Amino acid sequence: MYGTSEIIDAAAPVDAERTAFRRTEKLYKLYKTQAPKRKNQAHRKTDLSGVIDFHSVLESFKQCGTTPAGIFKYECRSFNRPVFCFEERPGFYFIPGALTDDEQVHWIRESLISFPQPPNRTNHTEAYGPIFGLFDAVQNNKVLVEAKSTSSEVDRILGYDKTNLNSKRFSFSEYCMITNNDESYKSVAASVLLRKLRWSTLGLQFDWSKRNYAVSLPHKRIPDDLCLVAKKMAVPAMPNGEEFQPEAAIVNYFGPSDMLGGHLDDMEKDWSKPIVSISLGCKAIFLLGGKSREDMPIAMFLRSGDIVLMAGEARECFHGVPRIFSDSEHADNVDLLSQFSNEEDLCFREYIKTSRININIRQVN
């Protein structure tokens, strides 16, 4: 689902041969061009004038009581935060600045320390099996190596997880043992694994190969405090008198040139219930399309602490993230980085300075 930055290809198909969604993705995607007389590549400048900024919309509404054409402020008596909607995209709700700085810091820490912990699965699970203590290993400059023996907890998880066919076991070591008895051993630095972390799954585990929830896989309940946030934030999109029931979550990790292509989230049974999507870290562009890829998508900024809800008809809309901003001019994360000023927070700061985390929580049944 993730792509990397591309060099512009003059032989690529002309835009007329692409869908409206794909053309818009290409418009905002991070491209690199060879700068004259420089060895390094420079980012191609992108026109951002057509991207909606809901933080500016909120400030304007506070001052003038008006909103741009096609956007309205949603009134919900049981919800005390401003919510904005699009007239042409029913079921989509944008809550700017929904989380405080302290809350953002908390969920960044959880996303890096707790959420990749087994039995939660990550994109590394298939290759290495359950990996415990990834972020701690990064902080202590450890290396993942093939292990002669593993803990009973690792063996227990592997015993239940029939989808993992890798018989080898891996654990973190203070040093990298390259060979043992003339046999080559696979090894990788913990810092590299963290940078290549792309997703983790909480609660009911999602099987990416079959695109369904594998209820037989070992899993823990979504943490109570995350459930509480999801229930509270889902209120504007919930039918009257009903409460959101978080059962699964997918945490996406974006590096500087990562993107999330246009897609639908259609694996849950009841689309009337929202997906609660929390943004953390660097600013990004979010595209909200229509029910066809030929519908022209709406582009908007997502900043750290923003929350988006998608329910009902909006669940049928293609959407994606063509770009995150990791450069200091556009990342809009200075205030967030200041929260990680202590020496022991260096690894958090270095990671979130050029990365984005998205936690999206779902009611499956």
C-alpha cells in the first residue's frame, strides 16, 4: 500500500489516461529532481494553494462566523469540540486540534513502544516472528539476530500463529554475531527495523493477504485509554443513543517519502459506524475522493492532533495520503518536538521529526 518517491518519468502515460484520483495524487506526491550543479536531489515545488486548511477554517469561523463554500460547521450538542463537514461528502467529519500536546506525546510514545509489541502483528512479523522491545532496542543500539533459543512467550505466540511459517527465531543482542560454526546468520540493526516499520495491528488482527480479520490469531484487547478516546471522539458520527465499540485498530507509520495510495476501508460489517483516525507527527495531505476513482478528490491538510471520522456514505469514498511534509518549513511540528526536549527523549524526537503516525480505530462487528 505504500509507495516511495519517484523520479519524474517523461515517458510516463499522460495525465488524461489516469483517473481523477490518480492525477491528484501525482499533483501532491513528493518528487525529487536533480538540482543543477548539485549532487543532492531537491524536492520539486508543489502548489499547495488548493489544499484546505481546517485550522485556518476554524480561526476564520471564530472571527467571522462563516465557512468557505461547501464546508459547514457541524452542530452536536453532546460534543464540545468544533467539527467541520463537506456538503458533498456526507459522513465525513474533521475535528481540528482534537488532541492536546500532552495527549499527542502520550500516543506517540505508545505507538512506538507498546503498539508494535506481540501479540500485535507488524509488517516485520512475517520475516522475523514476534519481536519484543523494538524501541528499547533502538535506544540501546541493539541488533536483531537469529537466536538459538527464545523465551516461552515467543514460542507460545508462534504456536498459536499458524500464518507465520518462518521457523527461525530472532532476538535483540548487544552485538552482531555474523557467523557461528561457519553458518551465516541474518542480522539487522533495531534502528533500521524502526525506520522500516510500516504498520501494526491492535485488537482483532487484520490479515493483509486475505483482507479480513483473522479472529483465530492471538491478540489483546485495544488498550482501555485508547478505547476511551475513540468512543469520545466518535460521538458526532454515531447514531443517536449508540456508543462506538472499538474492536480493532491499524497503526500506520509514514517515513519522509511514504504515501498511502487511494483505497477503501470496506472490511467491517457495519459501515454506519465510523473509523476514528488520529494523526500524529508531521503534517500530511489527505485526499477524500468519491465513490469512483474518477470523482475529483478534495485535498486537505492533516496536522498532529487532528482527528477524522468516516462513516456511512463516506466509507464508500476513495481516500489516501499522497504526501507527508518532513522538511522544517512545512512539517508544522515545532511545538510537538519541543515536548521531547529531554535527553532520554532523543530517539522519540529524532523519529517524529521526519515521520507521521496514523492510528485508525474500527468497530468490526
